[in-house]
Amino acid sequence: MMAIASKATVHTFDPNEAMASIARKFHDHAGLSDRIKFHLGTIQAHEEFIKQNAPFDMIFIDHWKNLYLSDLKWLEEHGAIQKGTVVIGDNIITPGSPDYLAYFKESKNYNSTLFHSNLEYCDIPDAVLVSERIN
């Protein structure tokens, strides 16, 4: 298992240059900068990259909650999510993305598990949704 993980490359998309800069500093400090590739802009702004590198093994969604579902559907339409892809959505309850959660509850294309947790750094209830594409 470690051999697979040691070869993993993470691609991150962020339209906010200041936030991407802060993230780069964390990854540099952790010694991971050679395995994390930053793409400035939204995923839609990098459509060619998505098409050339799809499908992805795992997708972690943690940005503007009102865009979770539309970005997920965009990724599905562009082949980034296929059988076996794991999609993780953060902050599903707080601040929440009810349309995203409803999509997975109704979908027959995913096996999903909602992991209850707390919002970062406080005692406010939250959850992470982990979904695997099954067909």
C-alpha cells in the first residue's frame, strides 16, 4: 500500500491566488511540493488537463458549497469520474451542500457513506461524504 501512495500525485485547483500561495507554503514545509501540482483557476478553466488525465482515482471537493453539485456534474460529464473513482465532499452539513447530499442519496451510481464529524476547530456538527462510483 505504501508503494502506491508514495507514487501518488495530487492536483489542486484554486481560483484564489492568495490561498494557493498559502497552501504551497504548507506543502513545501511538509516536503510534498514535488507531489502536489497547483493549477490556478477553477476546474472548468482547466478542461483540457481534465480531459487528458481523466479518470481520476480520487476527487476531494472542498470549496464553495453552492458549487459542489455543479462541479461534480461537470466532472462526470468530462469523464473525470468513472467506475472506481472515490469522491469525497467536505463540510456537507456545515455550512452544508444539501443539493449535493441529495444527489448522492438518490443516485444508483454511487455507494456513499456519511461520516459525522465536527467543523474544523470547533464543536459544530458537520460531516464528510465519501462516495465510490460503482457503474
